[in-house]
Amino acid sequence: MTVEIRFKQENEFFRVIKAGLTTDPPGALYGPRVMEDYELVWILEGSATVHFDHHKINAKAGTILLRRPGVKDFYEWSTTQ
């Protein structure tokens, strides 16, 4: 289960585009994609291997990630909870 908040910078301020709670099934794959806004991902349960461009992050419950605009991301959710 994750909390996702997408926001974009406009002039000196940030505007929230989308916010929500998602539950992805074990073993789910998401991406790759390149977005033109920021994204904050807070992993509440489970774990994932997250790829930001050429960086690999082993993210477990409690991890908070911030993806910048123009970064290619790819999520591999663990097959176990």
C-alpha cells in the first residue's frame, strides 16, 4: 500500500496534481515511464525495487521517495508482503 502525491512547480509555488492511496498486488510491475512533474511515494506496506534512471533502490515499508521531473522510473513490487 502506498501514498502517492504528484505535484508540479509553477513559478515559485508547487501545485498538487494528484494525491491518492494505492494497493498494488504482489509481483506487480509499473513503468518504465518518464513524467514531467514531481512524485512523492510513501510505501506503507510491502516492499519494492525501484529504479530511478540508473539508480536501484530497495524500498521497504516506511520508505519515502521523491522522483524529480524527467526521471525514468520503474517499480517492481515484491512477490511477498
